[in-house]
Amino acid sequence: MASTKEPQIQLGMYDDHIIDWLGYADDLPLFFMNRESLQQDLKLLDETLKKFHLAINVSKTKTMIMNFDEDGDYPTTISSLAESDVDNVLE
């Protein structure tokens, strides 16, 4: 009896995982509860992308504070990546 399973195309290996599918997102919204989580996970995303020879373009990366209710001026930056500040925008 013939197999109905499609043949697996292998793009490569990462550690002991077979990479058989690759997607690419040009715009990727991420949501965090606080600045610490934002900074930690932005660093993790950057390190992960570097393993695949990809990079975050810091000049195109923006943050936004949803429901900003603090006293004082809206901050122009709340995180950094590769020793560069990430712009924090209002809209």
C-alpha cells in the first residue's frame, strides 16, 4: 500500500531539530506587561534571530505604551537593542 504522507523537505538542522518550514514576518507586533519583560524578550528575540543569520533593524523598530497614565512627559525610549535606543512612539 502506498504512503499518503507527503515527502519531507529538510531545509536544515538546528541543534537536533529538523527545519522543514520557514516563515518570515516583516512586521511583528509583540505585547509586554512591563519594561523589564520588553527588554528581556527583545534581547532573546535578537539572539534567536542571530542564530539564523537574521537581524532586527533597530532604526525600524518602535515601541508604544498602551494606556499611558503616568504623570509627566511620554518617554521617547523605553528599551534598547545592540547598544542603540529603540524609539518609543505615540501612534
